[in-house]
Amino acid sequence: LIFYFPGGYTWMLFLAMAVSHLWIYAFDHYRVLRSVPACTFAAYDIEWWCQAMLAPIMGIIASCLAFKGNCEPGMYCLTGFPLIATCSFAWLMHTIFHTACLIYLVPMCGKRLPDEDPAAHETFTSLSQRVPCNWFTANPIWCLRSKFKFKHAPACSFYQLGKERYMKYSPKTGCFFDEQDASPIVSNMDVKFKN
């Protein structure tokens, strides 16, 4: 919304934002490459909704452009309600265009989804028998509660990449993985980045 106001301090704001973004980029770069052992991106839904929520925010920039263009040489000169209506129209048109691009243009640029879901038959139990990392085993608080509060025997084993052989089979705690029975999972939906 700062674009609606005179821009004397805008450059300082953007300089501070640039420094902040560099810091966040450096921190994320370190964290992902050094601390995160693996990532699985199973679906595009979260990314799509993030982009959809960005549409009205980006529409504010179009609205600001309509506001700042008012009474500039060679441009329109409006006051009162017509100016508000013009800014609102610019916001609405950008939001509709942005959302339409997400719905119609973006899918044409990607892979076609399969007609049938390859994991439609998969249950949590059957997947957890092959994949050691699940919500329960990757959650240290659940593992501690399993051991100290609920006194499960065996308690839920905490998942660590490369230490799967030490995990104990315990269906009561959501641990269905047993290294002897596990077969490797191969899926075209899994993308793993490892150090």
C-alpha cells in the first residue's frame, strides 16, 4: 500500500527489503542444503493455492499504477468516485487475469495428469510398511509422548535418514516399517534432493 503515498522513502524501504530477502535466501540456502536430508513434493496443490492467493495482492500494484498515473501528462485526470472506481477496476481485472492464467495457461505448460491415480489403492498402513518416514515417526514430540506419556512398548521410533534399521515395528504408535519386510518405493511423484 506504500505505493499510494508519495515515494520519498520508497527507495529506503526497498533497500531494506532487498537486504532482508538476501538474508532469507542465504538462510534458506544453508538450511535446505545442509540441514534438510530429503524433500518430497507429492502434489502441486499448495503451490497453486499460494499463487492464487498472490493474485489479489499483485492486483494492488495494478491499482496503485492506475492511481499514480492519474493527472500525469498525457494521461487521464479523475477525482473522487471515478478515480476509486478506476483503481478498483484495475485491481479486479488483474486478479481475474492472474487467476485465469493459473487455471488455463499454467496447466498447458506442465505434464498431463494421469487418468487414474497410481496411488488410489494405497493406504497409510501399506505405504508406511515401505516408507519409514511418516507423520508419527518424523514428529519428535509424538515419539516422546509415545515413550513417556503413553508408555507404548515399543515406543514410536524417531525417523533419521540412514538409521531406518533401528526403527521398531509398533502398529499401536503408527510405526509399520520393518526393514526386513520393506521393498523400495519407486514413484514418479517423489522428487528427492539429498546432500
